[in-house]
Amino acid sequence: MGIAIAVGVQVMAGRLLGLGVGPGDPELLTLKALRLLKAAPVIAFPCLGDSPSFARAIVSDYLSGDQREIAINVPLGGHGGTDAAYTSAAAEIATALDGGDDVAVLCEGDAFLYGSFMYLWSRLSDRYGCEIVPGVSSLLAGPARLARPLAAGNDIVTILPAPLDDAVLAARLADADSAVIMKLGRHLPRIHRLLARLGLEGRSHYIERATLPNEICQPLNALGPAPAPYFSMIVVGRREDAPR
Amino acid sequence: MGIAIAVGVQVMAGRLLGLGVGPGDPELLTLKALRLLKAAPVIAFPCLGDSPSFARAIVSDYLSGDQREIAINVPLGGHGGTDAAYTSAAAEIATALDGGDDVAVLCEGDAFLYGSFMYLWSRLSDRYGCEIVPGVSSLLAGPARLARPLAAGNDIVTILPAPLDDAVLAARLADADSAVIMKLGRHLPRIHRLLARLGLEGRSHYIERATLPNEICQPLNALGPAPAPYFSMIVVGRREDAPR
């Protein structure tokens, strides 16, 4: 009888890296995100609909051209299609990780604050080593660009997604020291009316594309009734009489 | 009659820069904060009591040694002394700005989210050009290090300072999708009891000195009843059944 000998090379799996790339200005990447981005043989990034990837655009000057790129094509609207897109992207990323390559997933702002990275992370983090590099969220870039402090002393800050119902938003805004309303998009006219009705318009500022060359910053009461891009927000600032 | 001629050199005032230097890991500085830090002839940073400055320690490897340093000596406790400390520091910074030098104020985390920079900003921003560079707050670094997403979909996030009364905290925690309790320090044992009473202990994780070599991360129910350093927080994570 012969002896069967299995000959093989054990490949150590790569790591899944969630890199926060900041709100838009490429200089708002952290040193750590830049280092890991440059070292990763594979990068992945979301593309909404047929638009070019915003996350990839932020870091484009830092890419050597030698990295393999995985575009995660997220359809606009339609939750079923979204799930399928992340499942398909997770499978493609898993293949790269199994081959021993680290995969850097580019995340607008911060990976764990409303980041789509979570949908990959929930599919892959039980099987692969992961590292999350926190980034500068627009939550913080907005107040910086508006030159309006977000919280001092014992202020409570409430972060509210605009798609929520008026009743939910009104209840939370009623007792907010300061609040940030994110993901405005088509909800802006409704949110604007709500803030006016609650007497909060005077404390509110609007900002879109924070830190980009085409950034717009203005008091909410100077804003016309137009919809906004997805990457826009309203900061309901601290009360003037708030304790310091 | 002679003509009096005034000869003088008009000096353009320097700019006040509020640089978020991140939660502790020096690699979590942004490229922009690093560039402005290196170019500033004067840096300023808070020192609590007699302790060395944490903000300065974060960036110490990036300092040339040629910069003038202004230490803002903030007394522990005692609001009157604190006000006087910022007033005195603001005057010293104003002198540097008047001389044409930019002054980079180092801010742990982000300058406008509970940053002491605000106390300088409120004293100087009406007279000098300012720029705020947003930074990675521990608000975002904590969840990254805990490997626990902070918010997805339409989650509402509530940021709560630990010194608030139990009744206030309990009301806000009752309907929070996720919450971050900051500035724990001596309040930790009380907050721990409160979260246990509210049935939230199982969803809560504790982290101190996030991203530093001596970082501690653990589930809240594994934590003993000791006080915590000021730079510690509890993340009350998303409900397991939260919609994605």
C-alpha cells in the first residue's frame, strides 16, 4: 500500500480594512488610512446607480494604478437589489481575501456612522480579520466649515436621519441641545418646513458637499425650497443661552 | 510748515487654527492637520492641572522643536479659575496673532465636539481669521476599536455627557437606537448602575484610551466598579433587532 501525501501551500487570508476617507477634501484622510490604502493590493468602493464612486474620487490622487479595484454597484432605491449587490461584492472580496490579499474598502466619512461598509462587514467579519480606521465624518466637518461649535459642556447632541417621520423628528428636536440632520436629499423641503414650524429655523444652518470646492454653507432661512444632494446636512446649533 | 510722515509696517494678523488631532494614535491625524501644524510658528494646547498635555503628546513626534509653545494651564475643577485660564491664554494667543503669526491650537479629538478650543474661539473669532480642521473624535474611534457599528439606516444616535443627572440620561436612553456616553471619569460607577437598571448593560461596551497602546475595551458587564479616566466612554450599541 502506498501513502497518500497531500502537498499544498497554506495561504494566510488577507484582512478586511474599513477605511474612513473623510467628508470630501482628500487632505482630510488620516495618515493611517493613507498608509493602509497605499499598501492594499485590492480596493473596493460603492458606486450608487451609474454615478462614479465618491469614495474613490476622494482618494484618486493617492492611487498608484496598480491596485485591483472592486466596484460595488449599489442600485438606487430597491432594497432587494441592494442586498444582492452587497452579497455579490462580499463574495468577490472574500475571494481576494482567501487569496491572501488585504482588501481596503473606501468609506465616505466614517465607516461605522451610516456607512455602507457595514453591509460588507456583517457578511465577512465572522470569517476574516478586520480593521476599522475611523474617519472624519461630515457630522464633524459640517460644524467646522460652518464655524459653529456642535457641543460644549454637558450638551446632548442628537443625530437624526432626515427620512424619519416628522412626528419622530419633532419629538427629538423639541429637547435637543444641538442636532444634526443627515441624509437630506429630497427630504430637505419637508425638513425645512418642520424646523420653521418648531421655531428652530433661526438656529439652523445648511451645508452641502462640506470641504469640497463646490461646498455650499448658509443659514437655513436664506435657503430656497429646492431639494438637496444626498451629501448635505442641517446643523441645529446650540441655543445662544446654552450654558458653557 | 513741515509735513508729518508716519512710517510704519502694517503687519497682517495671523490666523487662529483649531486642529483636531484625533483620539490618541498619532496616525489618526489628518494630512491637513499635520500640514498646518508643521507650518505654524506658534502652537497652543491645554494642560489639565499639573498633567502634561495629552493633545501635545499626540503630536509630539511631528514637532520640530522650533515652534513657540503656549501651554493653557486649565485648573482642575473650579469654573472661575477655568475662565481666567482661557482669558489669559486668549490674550497671549492674541499677541502672537497681532504679530502676524498663525497659532495652531491642538484639540484632542475634534475641536467643536466638547473641545476646550471653543473657549478660545469664543474669545478670539470675532477679531481674527479662523480655520477649524475637523478631527477623528473618540465618538467614532470607540466604535471602530470595539468593532461595533454605531448607526445604520435610519438609526438615531444620541451623544450624552456622563455628568448629566440619572433622570435626564434615563429619559434619553429609553428611546435611543444607539448612544454614546462620554466624559465618564468618576461618573462611571453611577452610569454603570443606571444602564443595568435600564436593562441596557448587555448592549453596552466600555472603552478607555481608544487607539492608544494602553487602550482597554470590554463588555460593560465584565467591568468592575472602578472609576475611569476622563478619556473613556460607553457605547450603547444598536439593538440586535434594529432594522438595517
